[in-house]
Amino acid sequence: MMKYGPVVLTAGLTGLLSFGLLAVAIGTDYWYIIDVNKPNYTGTEDLSSHSGLWTINEGANSSSVIPSFTANMSSLSEAERHLLGLHKVVVILLPLSLVLLVLGWIFGLVSSLACSPKLLTGSACYFLFCSLFTLSGVSIYIKYSNQAMEEFQRIVSPENLVYVDVSFGWSLATAWLSYSLEVATGLLLMLAARIIQMKGHYDSGVAIAML
């Protein structure tokens, strides 16, 4: 039978790591990358760009904030308003998930010290609940990016699109990894709760046998 200590220690480490990875993902600007490799281009400006949840970085020194909450909605098209709406959901869900992870780690620590199966199960369910926020935020970001690319394709000629290569960056991969670790933490806490329950049944059986 697996030992309780290593399981809860692993759960604590994966929970802490999931928080760190999500914080890195939220704070970095490599969620979406656009590489422009136009042949015979002699301009001084770098046409490539990379973006995060908050800013778009164009070239080496140019960056702009994504105006999700400050844009004048009346001057935007229906498609643009829809895109900004999706972006608002993302920048609310992922930071909220980060805050919930802090509370979940504290709850998990208390539960593991108390060795309570009910508290451990509650902590496990809480982490799995947090993972839904991260999963939803990342999924909506992918949808937002795909729809933004569709709008971009409508205004750029097919000849120029040949030289444009788009991809999701390592920041998005970091968020996915954080989600996976959140799920792993929840499952490990459930395993810890099961170990405590089995140990209780075993101790009860031994006590009865000794009587």
C-alpha cells in the first residue's frame, strides 16, 4: 500500500508548481506568435509579432496594450466586439484561477496536516474545480485566437498570407501544463484520502482481532 506522507508531499509540490506555471503563463507574452518572412523585404521594421494576455509586441521595441476594457465599443464592428468579449473572459478566468489555486493550496495543506479523509476529498474536489477555470480560459483563448486569425485573413490578401506563419507559443503550453498539474494534485489528494480511509479500516480490523 502506498504511504500517506509521500503522496501528500507530491500533491503539495504539484499544486505549488501548477500555481507557478500559471503565473508565468499569465505574465509572459508568448501565447500567440506571428512570423512574417517576406522575401526581398528591405524595410527596417520587424513585421513579426508575439502577444500575451495583456500586450501585443511588434518588432523589437514596439508594444501595445490590448484594450479589452477600455475600447470604445460603439466604434467597433460586431466581429471586433465579439473578439473583445472573448478576450475579457480569458483575462478574468485565468487570474481568478490563479487566486483560487492559492486558496486551494492552503486548504490542501490544512487537510493533509489534519489527516482527515473528508477534508482531503474536499481539497481534491476544489483543485479539480480550479482546473476547470484554467481549462476554460485556455480553451476560450484558442477560440479567440482562431477567430482573430479569420478576421485577419479577410483583410489581408492571399498573396501576403503566404509569408505569414502563425503558431501558439510556449506561454500557452505552460498554461496547459499548469492545468494538467492541477488535475494531478486533485487526484493525489483523493488518493491520500483513500489511504487514510484504508488505514482506518485496517487499524479497526487489527483492534477487533486483538480483542
